[in-house]
Amino acid sequence: MLSILSSVALAFALAAPPSQDAPVGQDGAIVEDSRSEAAGTTSDTVAAQERPGVISGLPRRAPEPRTMAAYWPVFLVLSVTWIGFVGYMLLLGRRSSRLARSISDTGAER
């Protein structure tokens, strides 16, 4: 049980989306930081040439499409958990049927 919980925690830690917090400048405009450039999520804007480092105006190009490729560990842990749960329920069903048979056999002998 502990290994399953630690696997789930590890999967969520690995698949956590990047932080969407953007720093705000003195005039209330969102300031572009170096983390977004390193991650490849820069937002080139029309008005960014006027004030470097400040994002304002419309983007020049569409953002990268979002995919679920980064979340494969979550789906893997989820499927392993469901397989374990179904297996456990089948095991409980077998045990309870054996118990019911032994109770009925004991009651028939008396």
C-alpha cells in the first residue's frame, strides 16, 4: 500500500505542470522572465519592441498546442491502481464464496 501511495506521489511530482505565475511590473504590465524563455514558452508581442521585457498587445503567433504527453506517469499509475483494485475485488469475491460454502457445509452437518 505504501509503495502505491509513493508511486502516485512520484507520478504527480513528475507530471506537475509548470507554474503559470508571471511577475508584474510597476505599471501593472506582465514582465517576461527568463524562465519562460528557457522553457520555450516566450510570447512575442507586437508592442514588446516598444518596451523590452514587458508583454503587451497581441501575440505574433499562436501558442504551442497543449498535449497530454507530459502526463503519462499519471495514466500509468491510474491504470496500475485500477488493475490492483479489480484484482483485490476478485480475490475478496473468491474468499467470501469459500466462506459461504464452509458456513453452509458446517450448518448442514449439524
